Amino acid sequence: MTTIDYSVWDHIEVSDDEDDTHPNIDTPSLFRWRHQARVERMEAFMKKGEDLEKSLAESKRKLAEVQRRIQELNVASSKEELTKAQAEEKQLKKEERSWQKKLDEHRSEEKKMPWNVDTLSKEGFSKSVVNVKPETKQETEEEKEEKHKTFVEKYEKQIKHFGMLRRWDDSQKYLSDNPHLVCEETANYLVIMCIDLEVEEKHALMEQVAHQTIVMQFILELSKSLKVDPRGCFRQFFAKIKTADQQYQDAFNDELESFKERVRGRAKIRIEKAMKEYEEEERQKRLGPGGVDPVEVYESLPVELQKCFDEKDIQLLQDTISKMDPTEAKYHMKRCIDSGLWVPNSRTDEEADKDTEEGDEPQYEALKKDDQ
């Protein structure tokens, strides 16, 4: 049986006025076969490109994950674990370079493909360079901060609306109507929004916004991979994710879960920091005339002195002090006075001076228990 070489047929011009085909060959069928063969080759070529993009994206994701793990291991871990992670990083970098090389070769091959009615009408084979991402100069941290601030002031309401969307189609339509939102500033604001919601214990809402945050981050990663403006490729992301490609969906879900864990961690740190600041403010408010915290003083007192405070019994205090070692008693009473836990009773200065001249110890009265 003869094998038909469709690649040769792509270069045959068949004239309507000149029927030079074999009499047993139906000319319309010939055109259909040639077209079908070309379409199948194009689809196979595009599928190969998509597979390479997925493999490269997965390689980048794994590399980013192991690099995050190395940062954590650098802080506190065994040398063996760190060495193992660094070896894994080296291998993943090698794989990433390999996938990137294959993808670059594939794109180079695409540019050399001959134009025809199918390639001209298909979005994936468009020769337009309008969406190519221009080279930009490196921004300083101050410039990035100012850019973010200006963007948020202008589009905060729209960013929040996007963060609350749930359906793929709704998200795609909203970005189509507001393409300026497809940028780093939106992704950064959504991250902060997630942490704020987690701190406020709005966990379900945080998870919803986290989903939209990863949507934006995947679009930006796809943009970097294709080297195009993100506004020109967000539709490709939705096309991929809505086709229920298992590998792509798994990568998305893994990154989403990892992101939510990081948000919870950051929220916990922020809450702990806020609590420490609050406790310090309260401690500063409590400080007595000598700059000492009455709560700390009370907790450091011997049990018998604490009992005097609990019962608000001045006579018991004086009796307890008289039975203690003079040096220890003086130490505790000085701290009580400096903290404001106990204060000298309100007698005249003349009486106090007289007590001092006669060698008597000054008298004390307890503060109310509520003042501690």
C-alpha cells in the first residue's frame, strides 16, 4: 500500500482550468485531505508547545519551592538536610535550563513555519508583535513603592471586586473589561488583602481572595514564560485552566494551598507582634513613680507579702516586714514603692521628717487591688 506524503502536497498548486490529477483521484477530496493533514500537524505542533510550557512552568514551581525550603533550612536545620536541598536545587536548575532550551527551539521553529489560511486565522500562530513585552529599566524600591501606592489609590475598588469573584468566566470577563488590572500591583495588593483578612479571622473570605491572587500570579508567570505583556496572555491562562488539564490544575491547586499556608504564617506573626506591642503599651501605662511594673513586682514577692496585698492589711504587712531579714525587707519595700504598688500614707512633710529624725520607718498604705 502506498503511503501518501502530505508534506509534498502542501506545495502543489491545482488549477481549476487544468485537471492534471489522476482520473481516479477526486480533486475536492484531495484538497480536504491536504487541509486535514495540515491541521493535524498544526495541532500536534501546538500541543507540543503547550506541553513544553507546562513542563517548564512545573520545573520553575519546583525550583521556587526548593529555594524557599533552602532559605528556611539556612535559619535552623541540620547540615545534611541543607546539603540535600542544595543538591536538589542544582538538579532542578539543570532541568529548567533544559526545558527552556527546548521551548526556545520550538518557538524558533514556529517562526519559520510557512503562512497559510489556517495559521493566519489562528490566534496561537499570530505574527503580530503588539503584545511583546518591552524591555524596562530596573526600578528602585522607592519607585516600586510609589507606583504601587498610586495604582492602589486609583484602582483599589476594582481590585477588591476582582478578589471577590468566584467563577473562571466572571474573572476572565472582568479582566477583559479592565485589562489594566493584569499587573504586579494587583497581585501585591491581593496578597496584603489576604493577610489582613486572616488577621481579622475572616478565614473563608481569605481563601476566596487567595484563589484570585494565585490566578493573577499564574497569569504573570505565564507572561514571563512567553515573554509577552501579561495583558496579552491572560486569556491563554483561562483557556488552559478551563480545559481541566489535570497537570496544570494540580500545579494551580498546590500553589494555592502553599500560598494559604504562607498567609496564615504571616498573619500569626503579625498578631503576635501586635500583642507584644499592646502588652508593652499596657506595661508602660502601669509603671509606678520609679519606672517599675507593679505586676512584675507583685509576682516576684514572697508568698507572705503577696498575702498582705491580697487582704489589703497594712498591720499584717508591718508585722511581716518586721519578721524578715532587714536587707530583704528593704529591697522588697523599695520596689513596691517604685512600682506604685504601695505608697507612703498622706501625712504632712513635718511628720515624715520627725519620723526620720527619730529613726522610725515610714508608714505605708496599700493601693486598691484594682490598681495593680
